[in-house]
Amino acid sequence: MNTLLKKPTLFFVLGILSILAGTVYAIMLIAGNSAQDGLLGIYILFSLILVLFAVIVDRFLVREFGSQKVNKVQFSFLLFIVLLWIVRAIVNWF
């Protein structure tokens, strides 16, 4: 467990935060009044399975390649997504 927390990466930190926040929010929605809220809570819980899978793959890649190399790739991926987001905003503006 100690080695798991000593080498944090971008996706690991964001994944753990989204699992915690998503679980709390899903429980609040499931305990809500309407059926639509409960269904949304269940959808959120199902999406957390994909986040958990991403965190597990991240930990496997950190063990294989090291946290510095994995962090470089993850930040590059994040910057690429932000670039695509900016391009989409500029194209929609025109």
C-alpha cells in the first residue's frame, strides 16, 4: 500500500477523487425522491467501473515503466484533449 501512494500520477489522483465524489453523489441520488434521480445514480455507479479500470491500468503502467514516464504521457494526453477543446470552441465561434 505504501508504494501505491508514493508514486501518484495524474490519472490516479483524478480517478480516486472522481470515485470518491461519484460514490457520494450517486448515493445521494439513489436515496432521492424520484425514479429519474435513482436511475442517474445507478448510471454514475456504472461509470465508476470504467474509472476504476483506468486506475488499475495506470497502476500497472507505473509498475512497468515508472511514474515519470507515465506522467509525461498522461500530461501530453491531457494537453491534447485541451487543444481539441480549444479548437472546437474556435470553430464553433466562427
